Amino acid sequence: MQAAILCGGKGTRAWPYTAEVPKPLLQVAGKPVLLHVLELYAAQGVHDFVLAAGFKHELISEFARTLPDDWKVNVVDTGEETNTGERLVLVRELLEDTFFATYADGLGNVDLVSLLEFHRDHAGAASVTTVPLPSQYGTLLCDDDGRVERFLEKPVLRDHWINAGFFVLDQRAFQLWSGDDLERTVLPGLSAVGELFAYRHDGFWKSMDTYKDALELTALCGDGTAPWLRSAAGASS
């Protein structure tokens, strides 16, 4: 299996820390978040990567030269202004009939074997991993009279599931591609024709959208194993 990694964006929400360094190379616990993503896959047997780079792609290429010799890594400059869906199209010829895909800034202990089995068990061309929505706000629980009973600090909203960015795609999906934005057009288009299925992950997941997120992910590592490398057995369905 291969994994295509989308790592070409400008990381505007992490500005000014991304002025000179692309967001995939921002540090989490002393090493680039992109390396954490690659190690997440390598820990589960995937060592063949296609990096769809763009903004400061030359730094991504320099980084790739530091990776283990037994990994196969292709870095492709897909352009600074290219949308996520088009980046995958531009590396399509390097990808196998079925492949993993993800972003360079999301970390989760997704069971990739189970995700792949889920994908192979349905008839669709694409699978997306979903996670319960983590609220960025605290919530209040009130009784019928409006009396506040208790506060919940940033709860996980299990009635709402969001795209966690761990995909499995077949080459056939490109025949059904709609537009150039993975989130806004491609995935909705695949859904509209019944080709997209959702794999539910109930374990650890967190995206690194801002520099504050990088600090929070670093703190989660502590002195032990990073939570995205801990076993996800029983956390998905």
C-alpha cells in the first residue's frame, strides 16, 4: 500500500510561523508534524509515500532526503495555489489501484488495517474516516427552567461526525472526480453518486491547524508514547 500526503498548502492559519517554513514542517515534540504522520503509517507497515507538495516544496524535498533509506518517498511539486483535489489528480500516475491518502497535519491512532478492510468490504470507490466533532467551546447543561446544572469543558459531540482526513481511494474514483477541492466538491460529488463510505474512528484524533495546536500536540506527547501511535484496537467501526 501507498499513502499520498497532501502537504502543499500555505498554512495561513498558522501565520506567521509558516512565513518561512511550510506547515508540514512545523515542530511537534521536536520533529516536523509531517514526520509524525509518516511514522504513523510506517508503524502500521506503509513505507511508500507520495508527497504532494507546493508551498516551499524545496524544503519538503530536503526533508524527504532525511527519511529512512528503506522508505520509498516521491515528492511532487503540485503548485502553490493548487486545491487539495487537484493535488491528488496531479500525483495520480504515481499511485496504485488502491491507496491511502491524508493531510500532513492530522494525527490519529486510526487502525489502517481495519480501515482498508472496511474499504474492501463495500462497493464504493472511496472511504473517509470520520470522528466525533470536538467542540472548541464549553457547553452548559440546563434543566427545563433554565437552571444551569453543570458545565462541560469542550465536550466531544458524538451526534456529529466530521472528516478526519484518513482516506482510502481506488483509481476508479478519479473517473468520478468533481471539481478540484477535495472537501467542497470531490467528496460531496462521490457521495452524490453513492461511491463514498464513512469509517468511524472513536479513538484519538487531532488536527494541527494553528501554532497553538502544535503546542497542544507536543504537550500530549509528554514523556511517553504519542497518542497517535497507541493501539486503536476497538476504537473504530
